[in-house]
Amino acid sequence: MASPFAARLRKKFAAVGFGVRSTATQADASVPTITSGTGIPSASEANGSVYMRTDGTDGDDSLYVRIAGSWVAHKGETA
């Protein structure tokens, strides 16, 4: 059963993608994003951005992080 907290916020956080600001005045170009999609990410997002690949085949190609201006696959383990 989902927690009451998760149930209360689920609809409010559903979005195509969203940014995470560290301050109210942070410039849009430097705001890390959280997005998902198929294939290897190609968008030029801010460093620290996270991309969840919906067609990944294992823990090595399902999650990407933007580091130093490049998308880097997070190497993980499958359960």
C-alpha cells in the first residue's frame, strides 16, 4: 500500500520533466532536470541532470547523469 504522503503528492508531481532549483533566483540554464525517454539522451541539459531511459536493457544503460557537459551512463547492477 502506498504511503499517504506519496498518494497526496502523486498527481501534483506528474509532469513531462522538471527542474530542481537550489535557489529561487537560479538561472534556467543551470537548473538540473529529471526526464525520461527512449534511446540515449541527446538534449543539452545542465550538469547534474538525470535521464531515465525507458528502453534500457540492464542496469548499465537505464540511467544517465549529465557530468561535465556529457551524458554518462550510470553503471549499476540488475537485481
